[in-house]
Amino acid sequence: MNARLFLLAPAAAAVLLSAQNTGAGIFLQTYTVGTDIPDDSSNGLLNSQTVAMAEPTITSVSIGLSIDPSPGKSAFLGDLYVYVEHNSALSVLINRPGRTASGLTGYSDNQSLSITLEDGSPDIHGYRVSASTPLSGSLTGTWGPDGRATDPRSVVNTDARTQPLGAFTGANANGTWNLFVSDLSGGGAHRLAGWTLSITTAAVPEPQVWIAGCGLFAWAGWRGVRTSRKRSVPLPQ
């Protein structure tokens, strides 16, 4: 009995160990900046932040963005060009909203914005309900990143959207994240109030015990007992 049981036990132990997911990792941090963005300048404003996660493989990224007129100034949302970069990946968040082949200045809304950008939401480039209807208040809500990797001085609404936030999927979240904001037309001045970085990462496997393994142990024990009983019957003389 014992020999049979001990030979089968290692096989049972092998299937006892499997894996289950621990749950996705989440990084969520808001950064207060409160710095003016250079007006009519491609130099812009860069804000860099560092991320460290135990489970670093990215499955999704969203960005919160808060931009106001500088104190005592006007600020036109169609002037803005914003991107976020990390390692070798880059996503264009805003690229001269409202700019079209027949409207090269972009939207003239003199408003602040407080928005979330995530893939799959309506395109921020055409945020107005209609092209000729200006905003009556701050721009809010959840929008899809512009994604147009075209030079902001020539971008139009028909350009391909090739740089969404999905550009970061599969990358390692750890390291430096850079938010770049610029105002590419004179006559107004913006201030970056702050921004939020939200990262979801893949779950990490951990060991667990499968009931099937216990069944194999039980089978091994039963076979051992059964064999022992057979051998206890006296052999014919």
C-alpha cells in the first residue's frame, strides 16, 4: 500500500499548485501645478512625475487635466497643444481643438477646462455641440484624446488619430511621466492648474490549491488500500 501511495503522491502534489490573479494594480495621483503656460510659444510647460508600482504592466491609462485662464487674462481653448509621454511612448491629448481646413484658428472659447481623457470617449477635437456654438461655461466631462500626431500649426480635424492613450498598453508603468502643455497662438494666456494620472496594470498570478489535486490524493490512497487488501488474501498452495 505504502509504495503505491508514495509513488502517486508527487504527481498529485504537482497539480495541487496552480495560479489565480491577485487583482489589477491601480495608480491614481493628482498633481497640483499652478504655473502659467508661455503664450504663443512652442517651448510650452513640462511637468514631470515619477511612478513606482509593484505590478507595472499597463492595461489602461486615463488623464485628468485642469487648465484655467491666467489671472486677469483671456484664454482660448483652440490655442492648446497637450501631450503625455513615458519612456518611448506618447499620446496626444489635445491638438488645437476645433481646427479644420476652413477654421485654422480653432475654437475661440474663452473658458477653463476640467476634463478626463480616456480612449473610447468622444473626440476632444470637436467638443462643441455645433461648430458655430461657443461654450457658455467651462469645458468638463470625459473625452477621448485628440490622438492627432500632426504638427499643431497645421493639424485639422480630418487628420488620422494615431496616438491614443492605448499607446502605453503593455508598457512598464514605472519611471518618469511627462505632461507637456503649450499655447500656440497669441492674445490669451493659460495656466496649468494641475493634472491627474490614472494607471491600471495587469494582475499578478499567485499560487492556489485546486480541489482536483485533493481528488488525486484520495484516488491514490484508495488504490493503495485496495491493492493492500488484494495482497492479504492467501495464495493457493
